[in-house]
Amino acid sequence: MGRKLLTEHINVEGIDTFEIYRKHGGYRSVEKALKTMTPDEVVEEVKKSGLRGRGGAGFPTGMKWSFLAKPEGVPRYLVCNADESEPGTFKDRQLMSKLPHLLVEGMITSSYALGANTSYIYIRGELLYVLRILEKAIAEAYAAGFLGKNILGSGYDLDLHVHPGGGAYICGEETALLESLEGKRGNPRNKPPFPAVQGLYARPTVVNNVESIAAVPVIVNDGGEEYAKIGVGRSTGTKLFSACGHLNKPGIYEIELGLPVEEFIYSDEYCGGIWKGRDLKAVVAGGSSVPILPKELILKTAAGEPRLMSYESLSDGGFVTGTMLGSGGFIAMDETTCIVRNTWSFSRFYHHESCGQCSPCREGTGWLEKVLHRLEHGHGHMEDIDLLVSVAKQIEGNTICPLGEAAAWPVAAAVRHFRDEFEWHVTHAKEAAQPGAVYQGVLVRA
């Protein structure tokens, strides 16, 4: 397997405690940053690393940090987005539950770089057991002098808090998260102003994903240029992927970006191929909000080049023949998967989780769910297929936050690549809705 930067010690007994984490090199980045580097030098190392946001957007982290406004006498905040809610994505909770001190260390070093004296970890409300683990780690860090006043005699102060969310998917969007953190309903804000100018409590704020912040200690310890040597092109470093679905070895894998998709799926070192000896049908590569791709386009690009696990390669071909790396929620589907039923399931989720603030999303997600329900349950018409595409287009680009696109893209891609299957649900409506349905010689409804 490739080099492990975040999960090297994840299976060490007691690594969730300060004592054992410290023995394995923990908190070295805090010592290095506070004793030998200025905040701007830390930011520069993160820029050199080429680290891109690991929550889904893939925006360069160092560049995002450099946008932070620094008005005189005004507090700044760092907020960790630990509201991991994307269906198919479960990497961050693993990091927090197994390596809580890695996140705490990353928060301290990153807060120092940004000049923040108060920082927050906003965690999904259902993950209260992880919240307790983080609170314990934070208490240990305070006791050891790595949090609080005058950390390590450097003159730098930092208070770190964990805040449970309300269990709403929309709070994974950074401005909705900030609204929720302020005690309000988690509705996304119009931008501009951006959080870097007016974020938490209308103060300059940076919001980063758990995995992004966990990578900062590695970058500071080894140097940004060394980190940038790992990976391929502008996809530098390692990335955690939550592999699930019809795989022989589902789980969380840390890979060097640039690994061929085919090797990731079929190699015994990683997912071990498709379960029960079945054939691969389709893959959602970056969580439920990214376009689905059929087997032939996930293993190779439209030009016939091997598809790589990188931001650039997965997006090669745009949405016509490509997809997105997203949050790394890698969902594999075997030949027995009903694409219509799967798409309907995704649409039910997005309709339920829409905050309702924007009409195209509030109404459009409902339309998508209803039309897909008709098709899946034997009541659809041929015009419904084009109606799905039309509704998706009217949602896309017309909402305050990206939840609208998250609902529209999977539907449009499913119709684009599997239109024949949608049509079969109309021409064979009664059969498609019954147990024992067979499509193209394969059982798709057990």
C-alpha cells in the first residue's frame, strides 16, 4: 500500500490518549509552529503543500486561509466542519474517534496560523459518542498545556470547543453551519459577504473539514514541499476514501492521490473486487451528490486513459463523461443494482434535507422524488424521463447553496448514462415493480 500520513498509527493501542499519541510524535507541529515559525510562515507551508479541501469542494486550503480578513482588534475564528452527513461518506468520524488528538493538534496549529484565539469543532448531532471522545482529548490537551493561556510559553492563547449540531444535512454547508453555531436555524447565507470577511458572529472566519485540518500537522512537520511530492499534479498528498457498497472489502482507505480506480476497486490491497463474483455496474465516486458513472467510464476516461483517484482525472470529461472526487464517498454498485431505485433513494434524502429556503430546491427536490417514485413503482410515462432532466436543470445554479446541485446532478447523470433502464421501467412497468424483475438478463429486484 502507499504511504500513510494520517492513519499510520490508527491501530496503536491507546492512541486516543494524550500519553500514547505524544509518544508517537504527537503535537510536534504545535511545538514547531509556536516556537520557530510565524503564523504567516505556517500559512505559506500549507500553500506550498497544495492541500485541497477534503470536504468536497477541493479548494486550495492555503489560498482559503490567505483570504481571511485581519482587521485590527477584531477576533478571528477557525471552525472545523465535522458535520459529516453525505451518504456514503464516513471517514471523518473514524479520524475523530480513533485519532482525536490528531484533529486537536491540527486545530491548534491551524488556529495559530490564522490568529484565532477561539475555535470550534461543529460535530454532527448523532455522533455524541465521538463528541465525548473529542471532549476528553481536549481536556487532556488543556491539562498538558497545549490549550489555554500562553501555550508552551509562546504568548499564544487558544480555547477550543466542541458543539453538537442538530442532525441536519444542510448544516454541512459552511454558512448554514455558522448560523447553527450561533444558535439559529441552519439556513445558508447569501454570499458575499463570505465567511473570511463576515463569518461567525460577523467576524472573519475560516471553515475547514476534519481531514483538511488533520493534514496540517503532517505538512508543518515535514514541510509543504515534501507533502506536495506525494500524489499527482495538483492532487497532492493522501486522501481518505470511504469505500462501501458491493465490495469484498469495504472500509476506509488512505491512498496516495493518483492511484488508478481499477486498482483501488480490484486490488487485494484495497477493496478486493466486487462481491459474490458479480460484475461492476456503476460507481458514485465522491458521495451521493456527485454524478454516477457506469463501469466503462469509471475505469477509463472517454479518451481511453486509465481513470485515476484524483481531482483532475475523475472530473475529466466534465459531467458528460466524468464526475467529481467530492468527499471521497466511494459507492460501488454491482450488476443487480436498480439504478432507478437507487436514484429515487438519493432523491428522497435530498428532498427531506432541503432547508426550504430557495423555491427551486424546495419544490424541485419534491418533484424529482415524486417522478422517480412513479417510475420505480410502475406508474411512469416516457415524458417523465425528460421531465426529470428538465427539473434538474431548473434547480441547478438557482439556489443559495449547493444542496440544489447535490440533488440535481445525480438524477441528470443517472438518466444520461442509464436512460435505457429508465425507459424499461416505463415499457415493462408491471414487471419492473415486482420482485423477481430481470433487466438485461440480470435480477434487479430480489
